[in-house]
Amino acid sequence: MRRLLSRFLDCAADLREGLARRARKRARKREVRRWFAADGDHTLRLDYELDGNSVVFDVGGYKGDWAEAIFQRYGSTIHVFEPVPCFARQIRERFDGNARILLHEITLADASGTVSMSVAGDETSLCQTGDASVRAAGMLRSGDRARGTSGPSPRGRASRA
């Protein structure tokens, strides 16, 4: 009897998980449809409660398009993190003289060091083997400095873009 009850409970748990997975998938599809219906690339991705006093992080700046759009819309200070040298150079040249857009030529990671990154056109990945080596800056987790753990300074190594 216990074995039968155990199998029943396992089946019920599997059924519940399957239904939950389907519900999440439907919700994602609704959000994707909403994004495209609202022309999200030109509207929603720039819709934030920001102003000229805000500090924004653009992680994976690529060529700086998003940073430029946010800066034009809000005038915020933007820290752009772009570890790929050719993309970082484009950002540096694009924002030369703009003291409110700071370029950090590093990737963000859970530990400092050097990592291999795959670069294929406008696609970059730390999950695939690549030829480019980039510097990774370990980021502090909540409470690390209070426990005396070392880590990068809050400003890191930045260059004026």
C-alpha cells in the first residue's frame, strides 16, 4: 500500500510540474507577443524610471547603441562594461569627450581572472570556446566587504569613453 501511495504521489508531482512548465511557457509566449506588439525594441527597452542623477550599468555594451539611447533620453551617468577589445574601441571612439559615459574594458564575473570568450560577429559567449581572452573582474556579493573579503574597488578600472 505504501509503495502504491508513493507512486501515486510521484505521478501527481510529475503532473503538477508538467502543468507548471506549460503555464510558464504560455506566459513567456504572451510576453513575447506583447513585446513585439508594443515595438519593444524601440519602446519598452528604454522605458525606465531614470533621470540625470541616475547611474546605469550597460553590461555587454557591444557598440554602445543602448547606452547612447539611454543617455539621450535621460542624461544619466552610464558605466559600460565591454570586454571585447574591438567593441570597446568603438565605444571609446563613439563617446570620446562624454564624461558621463564611462567604459570598463572587463567582463563581470563571480571571480577575478582571465577567461576565454567566443566572438562571432555581434555574438559573444563565455559558454563556448573562443579565441579571445578577456579580463574578468570579480564582483562583490552582498556583505563581502564587511567580512573583509577582497574585491575590486567600486569604481574599478574605467576609461572615459
